[in-house]
Amino acid sequence: MNTGIRLGAGQFALVISFSALAGAAIAIGMAGLRPAAAIAATKSADPAAAAVLGSSAGVGRANAPAACPVVHFDIGCKDSGKTKEFYSQLFDWKIKQQGPAGVIDTGSKEGIQGHITSLGHEPEHYVTFYVQVSDIQAYLDKAGKLGGKTLVPAVKIPTGQFAWIADPDGNIVGLLQQKAPDGK
């Protein structure tokens, strides 16, 4: 399968570095910009929320599906200033620069938050969503068996770990595994 993205060793290192920063932006977006939803989810006694945050029971088992919500999005661009201005004016989003990422606050408790980033190399134009999973390696393996490809293997970030996969058609999808409530 050809994803259309070719990364040299140096570019791959930049993607890894960016992705670690993106993970920090995810943490900021989840813990800082949407405190009601993010904090409630991490403190919830609801079994469905607990399954999302820590159980790997549903991976590959039809009788015990785990919820895998979309929890974040990225908008990749060549000119972050112009892109931030466009989206802030179009949707009235509040965008605050945090390192290399413009962290988006959509101003709503509904939906998800995201960020805008210019990597400085290919891919320059992309939109990626992140799916929260209970066992990142199990989902990377499952994606491979289904015809997908790992683009960025699991990378540890302060809030857990993330990875990028390509679906069989080459679309980039992020995976995010939160740290368990006990910090492991």
C-alpha cells in the first residue's frame, strides 16, 4: 500500500518530535480547554467511561466491545498564521499558540477540540482525528491485519501514548491511549 507520504530519517524524527508536542496539545485540549468533559470522564464511575480509559477487554472480541471515541483533531497546514486566522474568523474558534501548535477551543462543550500545526515539511496539508483506544499496540496490530499501516509507532507522552496509522486508502488516523487513573 502506498500512503503517498515518504519520510526520510530526519523527517521521521521531526514527525516524532511534533507528535510528542501534539500529545501535549491533546492533554492541554482535554484537560484545560474542556475541563467539564475531560475531567468528568477521567473521574467517572461509569463503566463505559472506565472501559474507554483503561480496559483492553474489547480489542478483537465481539462479546466485549470497548468504546473508542474520537477525542481530538489536527489540521496540518503550510501557513499556520493564515490557517488560524481563517478558522478563528469562520467558526469564532479561540486559538492559542502553545509551542508549535495552535490549540483550538471551539467554545462548545459538544464535539472535540483540536489544534493547527505547520510541520515545516511534508505532509503539509492534512486533517487527522485521534481515536482513544484502550491498548494502543493491540490496535496497531489489528490495523495491520486489516490492511492498514503504522506510520508512527506508539510514542509516550505525558498523558499516555499516541500513534499514527494509515487506513488501506492512505488516510492518516491518530490513536491515543490515556494513562490509567493510577498513572501507569
